[in-house]
Amino acid sequence: MINFGKAIADLNEGNVLKNFTYVFSTGTHIDSLSISGNVTNILNQQKEKDVTVMLFTLKQDSLRFGKLKPTIYTTTDTAGNFTLGNLHEGYYKLYALKETAPNKIYDNDNELIAFPNKLINLQTDTTGVQLKLFKPIPSKFRFPDHKFDVDGKLLLVFNRPVEKPTLHIIYPNGLDADKYMEISKTRDTAQIYLKNMDFDSLRVALFENNKPLDSVSVRKGRKESFIHGVYIRTNADIGGLLKPGVDLSIIASTPITSYDPSLITLLEDSTTVNNFILVKDTANLKHLMLKYPWKQNTAYTLTLNEGALTGFFGDKNKKIPKRFRIDKPQNYGQITLTVTVPDTAHNYIVELLNDQGMVLRSDVVKKSRSLVYKDYLAGKYHVRVAYDDNGNGKWDSGSIKEGRQPENIWVDKAVILLRANWESKFDIIIPREATL
């Protein structure tokens, strides 16, 4: 059997004839068994199209998967469905692969993979196979990217999240004490700032839970120049509105080593006010918090005059005005979820997502209870629940090397519509088993 994939198209319109197969036999019998099913993404429960579904005999699997292209494969349609036909009896291993580059080989840490819980013993047509795509945790840690950015900071990218990461500069000597390090919330990227840039090679060691994990060397020109500057944004930049009851966050592009309050002015309408308080965020040197008793129906202008902020490399900001108002409290509402768990012996992670699929809040739930989300903007929200089988307080992905499935996820199909100045109440009844 030869699968032509997307290689055949009509001459006039260019329409692709997907998954066309040419079947032939060297004997008098053509194999006629089939395997069919569906592929979804475990995180959002959406059907996945154009996913390669591949089949290996047990002998082939140890030699081919992740190394060579499959000889038996197909791709899912727009509804995530697949069918593999003209198969003979026997034991098979089945995989689904959503690729970053279409070569039909699992060779990239960012590719999604799926496989059933057990071997397929094909004796009759097999239908209804459910494959859930997930991104495996790489079995071997590495740095897929490491470079100096144009502003001189060192950017390190990890191929997986690191538990309690720390970084130490082990070469050249003497640089580690003066570094500033920033780890992303997802714990899979790091930024390092160094005041002394007089070197052409740097070696950084990464530790996980205080144990050495890996190290990486990064080169640059000893006389290489970088473009420094201090640029800021605030939490009122989007729409020029600051959420009621919160402080104004001033977020710089570089760590702030010092600031001059005399060069920072705040106008309330056209009146200069001085009773604001500036506080440095000790957990993040890029952040300043401006505290003030904000008023409704008032125009504010925050101006950081030239030289108000001094950045990590000694550079200072240019004059930066920021104009904003305080958003109306009635534009916000409250969501109350009454969560019912199926088994108090297990943990469940309840996540509130916005309409773009971003996780806004996560709660570990061990028993039936109410979750209250105050002061959320009017809009559409969704609930996703992860089944925390090992009780570690987080969702764990699967491992193809260990043959381990990811922890199950259930997505409530109901849309939570939160209206302005309203409380939306919803019942979330978590099923005993996650179903598609």
C-alpha cells in the first residue's frame, strides 16, 4: 500500500486529493482490516486536523519511531477523524503526531504526540480509537536557544520547565556576584544582566532544586556594542484604563537601579499632586508600584522626566508621559463557581480561562466548595479541570519513553457569560472520568 498524502492535486484548481492510497498485493489476497478513530488536543479538547496518524508493527516500532518515516500512515480530516485501511492481522503500535516540520518523524520537543494505552491486537476492524495529543516533557534537558540580545542581556531558553531553577556564572570568574537574573513564570526561560561585559565567552551552569542540571557556553565579540535604553509600560496602557482598586505598575525594559522622585510628576486633571508613594518591587527590579487614592471621572498624567529612572547599564530614560483614567467599577462583575468533586480522595485543579484560552486563575480543589472570582471584566470565560492523580498540585504531561499518559483534563463546554456589574453563578459538576 502506498499513501500519497497531499502529493496529488488536480491540474486546473490545484485541489489536493488527501490520503489517496494505491493498494497492491504480491499474492492472491489483499488485506482488508482497518483502524479508525479521532484525535483531539488534551488541553482544549478541540479536534485536530492534519495530524499524522502512523502505525507500526512491534518489530518496526523499536527501529522506526522517532528515527525513520512510517510506511503505514494517514492524516486526520477537519473533524479530527482518521482511518487506516488494508491492514493484516497482528499486533500494532499506533501514534498520532502533530509536527512543527512535516517530515513524519518525532524529532522536535515542541511537537505533540498521542498513543493509546495498550497495543492494538487487530483481528477485526477496530473503531472508536481516541487519541489525545499532548506535549511530552523531554527526557533529556537542553538549551534550544541561548544568545545575547541587542540590549546586552543574556537570554536562555529551556526545553522544559525547571523546578526551582538557579543560575551561576562559572566562567569568567568574578562575574556571578554582580549579575541580575530573571526567571519567567513558566520557568522555561531566563534572562541574565551583567554590568561587566568585557569577555568573549561566558559559561552558565543551571541548577534544579540546588542540583546541577546542565551548563552552556555563549560567545560574543569582546568589543561588541549593545543598544541600551530604559523604556516603560504600565498596567493602564491597554485602553488607557486602570482597574479600580489597584496600584499603578510601572514596568521597565531593564532592571531599575535607582530613581529620582523629584523627576516624576502626577497630574490629576490639570493639578499636580504630590501625595503619591513609589515603592520598588523587591521580587522584580523592573517594577515600581505607584500608590495613590485614585478618583473616578478624572484624567491622570504620569510623567517620568528625562533621567527619572536609571537602568542596569547606567542609562537613563527619556521623557515619558503616560495618560490614563480609572475604569468604572460597574464594568466588572463576579463569578461564583459551585464545584462538586466526584471523589474526595483525589485532587482536582480548577482553572478559569478567558475567551482566548489564557489561564487567569488556578485552584487545587479536594472537596466540593465554592470558588469566588471578584472584579473580573465583563466577557466570556471557560472552566477547565485537570485530574491531579498524583496529588502534586499541578497537571503532569505524559511520557512516550515511559509509555505514560498525561493526567486527564475535562473542559466544561458551557460558556460563562459575565455581564457588567453582575454576579454570575455556575454549577461545575466534575465527572468521575474525563470524557471527550
